[in-house]
Amino acid sequence: MPAVDKLLLEEALQDSPQTRSLLSVFEEDAGTLTEYTNQLLQAMQRVYGAQNEMCLATQQLSKQLLAYEKQHFALGKGDEEVISTLHYFSKVVDELNILHSELAKQLADTMVLPIIQFREKDLTEVSTLKDLFGLASNEHDVSMAKYSRLPKRKENEKLKAEVAKEVANARRKQHLSSLQYYCALNALQYRKRVAMMEPMLGYTRGQINFFKKGAEMFSKRMDSFLSSVSDMVQSIQGELDVEAEKMRISQQDLIAVNESVYTPDSDVTSPAINRNLIQKAGYLNLRNKTGLVTTTWERLYFFTQGGNLMCQPRGAVAGGLIQDLDNCSVMAVDCEDRRYCFQITTPTGKAGITLQAESKKEYEEWICAINNISRQIYLTDNPEAAAIKLNQTALQAVTPITSLGKKHEVQHPSQTVKNMENDKIIPSESAGFQDSTQLIAPGTPIQFDIVLPAMEFLDQNRGGRRANPFGESEDSSKDEEEDSLLQQMFVVRFLGSMAVQSDETCEVIYEAMRQVLAARAIHNIFRMTESHLMVTSKNLRLIDPQTQVTRASFELTTVTQFAAHQENRRLIGFVIHLSDTLGEESMSAYVFESNTEGEKICYAISLGKEIIEAQKDPEALAQLMKSVPLTNDGKFMLLNDMSEEDGTMHGGEESEA
């Protein structure tokens, strides 16, 4: 080692400016050493802190590796090999944690502790001696100044001796403190070299010891294990690369599809509609009422499950029941100027939920699917075949028309004849079951509207006054109302009518209801004409609610059958039996949907027919008038439980509208 600079102790007593100048150099060196030592200590403490954190981190890592087995992964298939590998790695990490703990202890003892001792012992000692040397120098300067002020005259030997003694003590004290200070500064030049190298010596030895023990512990028994794990990782990476390439190709194929898959309602002109669905899923807009006149629409995911319509909001784990579809009806509705809206009605006739599809295809498929499910064909052994057969039967058995007209004869059984004048399509092939064919002829057209053709309407209204389409004047109608013993009005909507072959039982009405509803669903005919059905003791009249013009009138004697639907109580139908002048007879079934229960309409018709029979015998009429309550003007009064909100039009307790 080269020689170090020193302060000469012999010059401490003289305390010359040269000595003071050299002393300032040593003091500057000591200050720089103190600042550097503090920075070095911070760096070493950071290393020790990192090593100590490494011990805690490896300990936590070991616990976390063991916790993998306890995680309930939703897709945990094939994790057994991973679990066993992680268990082994956990043991390895525990052993490494022991080595890290030993290394942390060695760093604390051989690296951090020596530098702390150097700072607290040597550097602090130099700093303390510097302060003492400064105090002693100040005292010496004060005593010398006092000694220098002694007067020339009248010298006081006693005072002079005291001041001289004070100067001697101060000089001795300064000399002693300077000697100690100089010795400490000289020794610091040696100690700083030791203090810089000793901590790094301990750090290096600790690291070498750590690596040696690690090599001895893992080099032999870890080679085969690490090799197998490496092979497994490479195998998984290879599978990932293959799968990533497949997904990339699949992604390119999916992106290269026609733009129509992104555009809603792209095939609105000729959508490919599957009418045989018994299951359906997709997004629909659900209409919710938020107030008396305000509504909101919420886009939700709907799907069918058996006979139920389910809804699953985004983010929900499972779906919830929205509507039981068994025996329900579905129809298109106009709602808030939105397209593709349809409404599901419960078997009791109560309006259910209103939904909106995003395209015409989805709109019609949802209606067909709900209509198929409502008939419970999903409970059959082969629901798909049943749905196909049901739709084929309905397509062959019923065909929508838009004007009144007689059925055309089928000239060629294998062909379909279309009459453009009456806008009717008559299928040639018979369909349906044997029982239904005995009630209604196969291929019978269905009338969906009670509006007359344009020419017939003009012929009846060429006069100055608007004539009744069925040949009845308004005055005669009013006279009949005044003479009638029964008057009851109901709000109804015309669903359809068709010719029938029998009026012996009510089954013909039920079959007509089935075919009319099936035809409406299949051909997407959902609009209905609302009328007021006036039941009197002479006839049934359909009255326009706005113009009060009679749309149709049927003599009560021609009503041979009438019945309400057994499940949907708001459906009502009746059979009209007419005979023309040539003796030919015709029978037609009319189907309506009422705002009130169909049984009430049936009761009114039944009472009207009883009145007709009783009018033939005065005694029977008197007996009937005693059994049924009468109004103040002598008319029969019906006791209704329904209010105007349920659709029965009446004033007070009287049956007269």
C-alpha cells in the first residue's frame, strides 16, 4: 500500500497558518468521506432490503404454488400434471428460501454492520474531536487577548500571574485537543480503506456461499426434472402455435364473409324463414312501462326452453322465466312507430309482453316458433317432424283471402287454382285429419276481413244517403231496436270466417277457430277489424264503432251453433245456416275475439233464441219475463259482472247499449 498523508504532531503546539491550512485539507477529506459513507450505506441497506424481501417473496411464492390446487377453475380439465409439477416447484422454492434467508443474515452481519460501525465510531469521533478542537482554540484566543491587554504602568504582579496561568491552561488544553484531533485524522486515512473493502468482502463471500450451496443442493437432482418440465412447456407452446394458426385462418374466413351478416334486415325482400322451429334464441327489445304514458325498451337475450320463454340479461349467470307459452297466442302489433313488434297474449286473453325483433326474418321466425311451442308439440316424440307436419297441414288446409266470395270448384286435384278477381287461393290437396274433414272441407278459403269489395260497396252507396251494405236501412234498424225485447252490445274483433259442412255439434266451431288462428300465424295476418256486436231478440249485427253503420246482420234464427273457446275464453264463434231461393243451403262459421268472456255473448244469444221461441206462446213469454229481470221499459236485463274496461258496453244495469 502506498504511504498516506499525515499531520505532524510536533506542529500542533505552534498552530501555524501552514498547519491550519493542511488541517483544512484533512477536514475536507473527512467531510467528503462522511457524505460518501452515508450514500454507500443506503445502497448496501437497499441490497439487504431486497434480499430480505426476496426471502418473504419466495415464501409467499411457495404458498401460492400450493394454492393452485385449491382454485375452483371453471375450465380445470387436464390440470393434474400442472398441479403435481407446481407441488414440486413449491418444495424447491422452500429450499431456496432457506438459502436466501442465510444470505440475508450474512449480508446483515458482514456488509451492513461494518459500514455502520465505521460511520458511528470513526466518523463520529472525528466530528466530535473537531468540535472540541474548535472550542479549545477559541478559549486560547480569548485568554491571549486578555493577556495582551495588561497595562504597562502600575503593573500588578498578582493579576499578571493569574492571566499568565489562564493562558497556560488554555494553551495546554488546545495542544491536547489538537493532538487528539490530528491523531484521529491520521488514523482515518487508514480506516477508510478498510471500511470500504470489508463490507464488499462480506457481500462477495455471502453470494459465493449462496451459489455453492445452491449448486450442491440442486445441480444433480434438478437436471432431469427441469428437462422434463422444459419439454412439457415446449409441447404446450407447439400446440398453442398450431391452434393460433387455426384461429388466424378461421378469423380471416369469418371476416371475409358477406357484409350482409353485419347489416340487420339485409334480406328484407326475400328472407329465408324457417317456420318449423320449436326452439329459438336471440336478442329482442322488451317494452317496459315506466309510467302511465311513458315506456322504455331494453335489449335483452331471449331463448325458449321447453314451453317457457326465458330471458337472460347481459352479465347474468342464468336466465329467468318471462312467459309460459303453453296455449298462448302471438300476433304482430303496431307499437310506438317501431318495426317488427309482436305481442304474446296469455290463454286467458290478457295482453302479455310486447317484443321487437331486429329484422323481418327474426320477427317471423319468433312468431312461428312461439306459435309452434304454444301447441305443446315439443312434448311429442319427434317435435321437429310434428312442427313440419303442422305447418304443411296448415298451408294446405287454409289460405288467406281479403274479400267476400264463394269457394271456387277445384278442377285439377294436383294443381292450385288462383282467382285474381276475388283474390283467393284454393289449394287442391286436402289436409288435416279425418274428423276435421267431415266438419270443414279441405282447401276451404278463409275470409279475414268483413270489408266488402269496392264495386259492391259503390253499388250499395250510389244514393244520396249511405245505404246499409246488407240491405237494411238505418231507420229500420232503429225500429227493430225499439221493438226488440233484448239489446246487448259487446266489443269484438273479427278473426275470420269460412264455409263448413256440418252444424250438428260445437266441434265445427272449435275446428274453425283452430284453422283461422293457424292461417293467421302462418301467413302473418295479424290485423283485426274491431266492431260492436249487437245481440237482440231478432238478430246479430256487427256495427262500425265510428260511423255506427251496420257492417253485417244475421237473423237469430239462422244461428244454429254458438260456443266460446274452452281454453281461451275470449274467443267466440257461431255458425250461420242460410237457404237461398233455389233451395241450396250454405253454412259458415264466424270467429271473433271479444274484450269480455265469450260465455257472456253465448248467454245473450241463447236468451235471444229463447225469447224468439217464447214469443210464439204468450204464456211461455210471460213465464220467461218473470224468470229474467226487466228494465223500466220492459226489456230483458242481463246481470253482468264485467265493467266497461272489460269490453261490455252497457249503461247502468240495463242491457240496452
